[in-house]
Amino acid sequence: MSRKIRVAVVGFGNVGRAALEAIEITNDLEVAGIVTREYARATVQRQYPGLPVTSVATQLTDVDVAILAVPSRNVEELASELLASGISTVDSFDIHGSELWQLRQRLDIIAKGSGVAAILGAGWDPGTDSMLRAIFVLQAPRGISYTNFGPGVSMGHTVAAKKIPGVRNALALTFPKGHGEHRRLVYVELDTGYAIDTVAAAILRDPYFCHDETEVRLTDSVAALSDTGHGVLLERRGTAGRTANQYFRYESHITNPAVTGQILVGAARAAHRLAPGAYTMLEVPLMHFLPGDIQKVVEQLV
């Protein structure tokens, strides 16, 4: 049997733990170590006594790929450092559009210079949903697509709300209004000395929230409301050739961290197979994400 791909899990919240679980059931990957915050090191080490645990990613040795299970706004600094040290990276950067592309361009230079690969936006949206949107466009090049998130908890929006000064804890829910429009409902616990009006105004200005209808509510306990369920409905109406009235639909209901962690593990496999450089999931051959021999996979799925 060939050598297993050695993967470090950087960030050990819900997504990091889900990624670790997904690695453990593979035959071609193994955990090279866990990177967590200094105050959590001892606890994580007791939970996983057979694994190296550190608070500094570059202290791990013999790592092929690092899964960055961290907030999107922390991705660039971590990815840049790891790529420069010769370790491939995958992340679930969840800010859509030009920000993702511009980050790809910056990391591409570092990755190529170090002879390694990076896959950005390797979550379910952006990520696998992006691949499905591309398939819809392939089938009907002229038309309109809609992405309707929820109802459910948005991890990216929740993390963004928690970063607002005065917020002790937060939970951001997404509700689809249809035709790609959404409503955000943010529950917050406040630190002492902060007013809800001031905190709400800061949340509404944040780029994660400023483009959608958003309501901020005060709560005594975010933990009492917490859930990790989410989902999406993708739709496209368009024209194939000159024939109109083509309709495509994809719907999912998921446990957000589990699916994100699973996709990151597939992306870690793909990054190990790629030529040096930075990529979005749209640019990577689908086969690279899947385990096993290409002939067997083709015979099973085609």
C-alpha cells in the first residue's frame, strides 16, 4: 500500500473536529497533528493522546496538507505561512465573488514559489454548490440561477457577529426569501457595559450582513438556541441550445460542520494530487477529490 497523505487539522472547533472524524474513516489519509489555541492544548491532548497537538502549525513535522478549519478572515495569514513553509493548504473561505478570486491570486504566487498547492473555498457554499451551479450553466447556458440558503445556522455569519465589540456570544440564522434573497436573524449576548443599539448598528455595517435584511435580537443564552443545521435550494431556469423551459433543482438539508469537514478532507486529497498553485474547487478535476483508482471510480459512477 502506498504512503498515506499526512494531514494537519488547523483549528479545532466544530469543523476541525468533523474533519478529524472524516480523516479517521479514510484509507489514504492520516492525521499528522492538531493545531489549536494555547489554552485548549492540554484538553485536546487528553482527548487525543496519540496525536501531536500544538498551537503553532509550523511546529508539526512531516505534514503534506493542512486543513484550515478557521474563520475566513484568518485564512490568508495562515495559508501564506504554511504554503511558504512547503505545506499545501485547503480552506473553507466563505466570502463569495471577487474577494475569493483575489485571495486565490495572492496565494497562487506563494504556492507556486514553494512547489505546493492550495484549494480555496472548499466548503459546501462556496465549494460543492459552486460546482453544481457550473453544471447547471453547462446544461442551460442562457438563463437565471437562484441560490436560496437555509433555514439554518450560518457559521460564517455567526463568527462575524462574534467578532463585533461588545458581543459575548452570537448565533446567526439565515432564512430564504426566495429568488436568491435572504433574511438574517442574529441573536447576541452582550458584554457588560454595551448597549444593544450600538452593537446592532455595528453588525448591520459588517460586510457579512450589510447586503441582506438583518435583525439583531438580544438573548440571555445563545447556547439555548444553538443548532448546526442548514441547507440550500439551487434552481436554474434557462435555455439549452434554442429550446427554452429547462429547469434544474438541487436541494440539501445538512449538518453544517460535518459536511464542511468532509469536503475539506476530499480537498486535502485533491491538493496532494495537484500541480503547484492555488485553485478554487471549480478548477480541480472532480476525480481528484475522490479516493481510489480512477478506472474503478469511473466504472462505478459513469
